[in-house]
Amino acid sequence: MFSFFNFDNHVKPQSLISINNYAFYDCYSLRNIVIPSSVKYIGDNAFDNCFNLESVTFEPGTTAMSIGAGAFNNCSRLSYVVMPATMMVVGEGAFGGCSSMSTVEYRGTKAMWYGIRQEIYNEPLLNASVIYDGSPCVIDGGVLYFDPFTGH
């Protein structure tokens, strides 16, 4: 198991196919990450306990994607995630302990979102406001409003 402490922002190489279990476990100074479109799987507890992590963005063009159990567990400052439309599985507790989670920008439709196999202990992800397919929204008093006919 490796732990890294000196990252702020980190972009993985485009040839990367998976991020191994515990790859960035306890990486306290990791703040924002961009997962390249070549990644198909994020291993169990890959970013577990990265409590300063604030945002995760999956690049457009990501193909069939799965997130392992506890992958982002205890990332207590994680508030914003951009997920690909090709997300298939969110493992048990992948987002457990992400108490600041507020917004998920999902690049698919609402019907596709509900088709993702989201296993137990992912309440922070399930309780976040979801923006579907990059649709424009208006935030009013903490509530997201979207009218599909006007686009506002």
C-alpha cells in the first residue's frame, strides 16, 4: 500500500486503465482530480481518507466505468463530482462519509442515472443535487430548478 502526501491537483496519464486499490489512500493534500477517459475502474478505497479532496471530474468520453467499494470513503470535503453517462456500478460505500457532497453533474439522462447499480452506504451521493446531461439549472435558496422546455 502506498500513501502520497504532496499532491494538490493531479491528472493521470491517458494510458491509465484502472486505479488500484488504496492507490491514493490517506493522500491528505489531494484537492481536485481529473480521471482520464481511459480509466474503466477505480479500485476499492483508491482515494479513501483523502479528506481534503474537493472535486472529482471524469473526462468526457469515458467508456464503461465502475467505482469500487469505499473508493472515495471519508473524503469529507468532497462536494462536487462530474460523472460520465457510462457509469455502471458505484460500489458499497464508495462515497460513504462524504459529508460535504452537494452536487453531482451526471452526463447522462435521469433515466440512465437510476439505471446505475448504486450499492449500499452511498447516501451522500444519493442525497446530492444531480444535474442531468449538463442541463442548465437555477439554484434558488439551495434548491435546483430546471424546466426542460425553456432550458432554465
